[in-house]
Amino acid sequence: MELTSVKKQWNHKGIIEKFEMCRNVEQAEPMKAYMKHHFPFLGIKSPLRKELLREQFREYALPEVDELFDEAWKLYELPEREYQYAAIALLDKMKKHFTTDDFPKLLKFIETNSWWDSVDSIAPSLVGHVVKLDRAYGKSVMLDWSRSDNMWTNRSAILHQLKFKKDTDTELLVEIILQHVESNEFFIQKAIGWVLREYAKTDPVVVKQFVEEHTLKPLSRREALKHIGDLA
């Protein structure tokens, strides 16, 4: 008779123990330098970090839904960047339980320890998922985020439809882009180009027409048209 293993009750300290055992000072410095010295690192590269998280999820049951954001925050507020990646991985693991009430909670993660790596993991996958639960309400929230004084919140609004393909609300996409089309901020210009380049895989004609009819910053334009060529 085969015994079924019983998972332990969720404890975020299991991740901390696993990560601390793999701390690598030599690898931490170049990882920190790659992120412009914004965050300290444990020195755990992506393949090992993902394997350690798989071990955590095999060993421990996931947290209760009403405890999810608190548990993720316990990891996210730790200084080393790998813990913030772990928090996002936990949120992604349980995103099917998200509701539209969770927009403010996701915004807290976006606006804390902000950099492109965290924002680009949260916006398309987590925020985009919640927007799809109620497109009308999601649109209103994304327009609010687009008008925020926080650049990373603006970037999240631009990128939330990155994976929508045929489900993209092109009217909303255009409206948000045009709010930021004159921005001199690199991360905004890059986001505009990226989301247009991605949507061009679904509708190159619309993207090419949009770029021809509007004055984009050179970076945004270059990124948007990168793979269109003469197909549109």
C-alpha cells in the first residue's frame, strides 16, 4: 500500500531556511551590479531559486487564501531580492483566488522595492489576470494607475495587457499609451514599445498604423516595429 505524504502547514520560514543555506557571496555581487546596486542579493541564480521554490511547494501546503498577501509580504519586505522573487512566485501560484478587491494589494507590491524585474512579473501576469475578471472595472482601475504620479504604476498600466493577444482592449491600450507618449522616462518608453511589439504578433496592421499616425519616442517606435518588417 502506497503512503500519501502529508504536507506541512505553510510557513514562509521554510523558504528562508532553504535560501539561506544556498547563500553565495561571490555570486551576489555581480547580481547586485546587474540590478544597478538597487538591492542586495543572496547570490542564488534563477535555476536554483526555482528548484528551491518547487521544494517548498512540495513540502508545504499553500497558505489559506485570506492569509496569502500577508504571507507574501513577509517575504517581500525582506531585503534580499530573491525573497521578493519568491513572494511574487507565491502570489502567482495562487492567483486563481484573486478578486478585483485585490488591486490595492497588488499595487502595494508594485510600488514597494520597485524595479523593472518585479513590476514586469506582477503587471502582465497578476494584474492582467485580475483585470480579466471584470473588464469594465479593470479598465477604470488601469486608467487610474495610468494617471498615477508613480512611474512604476504607470508602467504596470501600460503592460497589463501584454499577454492578452486577441483579448486586448485596443481602445484602452491606445488611450494609456497616448497619456505617456511624450514621456522622457526610459522605462515608460520601453514599456510602450514592448506592449506594441507584443500586440503586433496578433495584429501587425493596427500596430503599424498606430505608429505611423502618432509621434512616438525613437525607443518606443523602434521597439514597436522591431519584428513587423513588411508584413503589415
